[in-house]
Amino acid sequence: MSAPTASHPDAAPSPTPPPTSPDAGPPIPAASTTVAREATAPSVASRSADWRLRFAVLSVIWGFSFLLIKVGTEAFAPFQVALGRVLFGALALVAVLLVRRERLPRGLRTWGHLTVAALLLNTAPFSLFAYAELTIPSTLAGICNATSPLWGMALSMVALSEDRPTRRRFAGLGLGFLGVLTVLGAWQGFVGIDAGGTALALLAALCYPIGWIYVRRTLAGAPGSPVALTGAQLIVSTVQLAAVSALFTSTPTSFPLWPTLSVIALGALGTGMALQMQYGLVTEVGPTTAQMVTYFIPVIATAAGVLVLGEQLHWNTPVGAAVVLAGAALTQSRPGARKTA
């Protein structure tokens, strides 16, 4: 799911918060996006080939995040997995800032808002997903993550004044949650599904749109590049999770190879490099196209869980996931423009 972005000032306001990625950060200032496009616009042919490749890589990275969480929790406590994720993500983005010679944002007000954003977009959902995957398969966690646009649609109609209920949006919400019930096998009494773990994963997905609405209201005009703001956000989340881990977990006695590499990859690639790639895609092809990565994440997550971890897949899981994505897409779509004579 894509990082939250601010729309161009001349464009029509987005009807809902855009789908949120597993590693969301503050919105991208519209002005900087426009300037970057004008300054670095490549040729049409090279751009077409390049962005599609990066789009595919980004889909794979974020789709595999749920597999990496699962492997990480085999050796580390959930809070520790979340801590490693934000720590290595922060290190990756700080390295980018050092190369670019950019500074972290200044001002107590900005850092105060980033502290809340870090809690809602990183600390809470990363921890909840890690705890959820102690009892549910990574495939189900990836599908639960795909409900973020549905939660966002429901919340935005209440919290954002420019969003208005429409038949299309209500239909998308209803279809999406019907898909969730299909995934969970509601007609057979949710047999074989851990209710607690599933609730934690859905709660994690709910955190993203809440966080996006918060940053849209408080950080949309904050000075600094998206990388600087997100790097600062991850630093704050690292401090939060370090404190929580110190209080509620014990220091690991060993660092097995694959779980350790999984946590490092989850942070450096999934939270560091992937966000950098996402910002580049938004700049190059626009937020609408870049946000389409949202709909590939559960597909990749399901394939990874089945093929790599050997997780079982019943017919209702892919069917329900397709219905969830269709509902999410419907809530994000707009009616066609009226024809004029």
C-alpha cells in the first residue's frame, strides 16, 4: 500500500485517503512533487520501462513483508521484530539523507506530530501484525492489511469534510467487508481461524488510515522532504519500541541466521528502500498509479506464504481477497465525467 500523499493544489480533492502501505510515512508535499517532475522528467520510453520494473519490485518487497514477519517471530518477540524493522528502516533512510546532505526536520511542533504519526503508522501496526502472526498465517495477515482502504473510506467520511457518502462508496464498503467474511469463512462459524490473531491484524490495518488522516491534518505542510520526515518518524518509532521492548521482553539469548536476516530485510528493504522507491514512483507517475501497488500486496503475500512457508490455502481465501480488493478499488474510484454537447 502506498505512502500517503498530498494531491496537487489544482487537482480535485481525493475522495478518500489513498491506500496505505505497510510502511506509511508523512504526505509528500505537492509542490516538491511537481518541481521534481519538471526537473527530472525522463523520456516517455525510458520512463515506461523503468517505473514498471520498480513497481513490480516494490510489490514483491511489500508482499514478502508478511512472510518476513512470520520468520522473524520464530526467534524474537513481536515487539523485538517491530523494533528491528523500524531500526533498520531508520538507518537506511538516514543513510540516504547523509548522501543527499539533507537534515532531519526541526521544530518541537513537527517532532510532536511525528511522535503521534510514528505511534499510529509504525509502532502500533508493526507490533500488532507481529503479534497476529503468532497465531494466524502470513497469507491471512496480508489480506487483512488489504482492508486498510475500506477502513480509510469509512473513517474519511466522518473525519474529512470534503468526503461525502455516495452509493458507489457504500457499495465498495459493503463489498469489501463481504470479502472479509468470505476470507474468514463466516458461513461455517469461522472454523480454523484464530479470532484473536485476526482481530489484531484487522486492528493493525485500521491504524494506517487513522494515522494517514492525522498526518494529512497536521504534517501536510511541514517543511522538509518526505524522506527526512519519514526518517525522523522511524527514529521516533525506534525510541518508542526500544522502551516498550525493554519493559515487556527479555534480551534475546541468540540470533539465529534466518530470523535475524528476515528482520534486517524487513527494515532495510521493506521500510527503508521500499519507501524511497514509492516516493520516486509518486513523483514520476503520480500518486494514483503508484497507489495501485496496494492491490498486488495480498496476492504476493498469499503466494509467498503458500510456496515458501507451505501455508494451507482454501478456496475462500483467494476468492475473498479478490472481493476485498474489488471493494477497495470501488471506494477509490470516481464516477465517469458527464458528456457535454
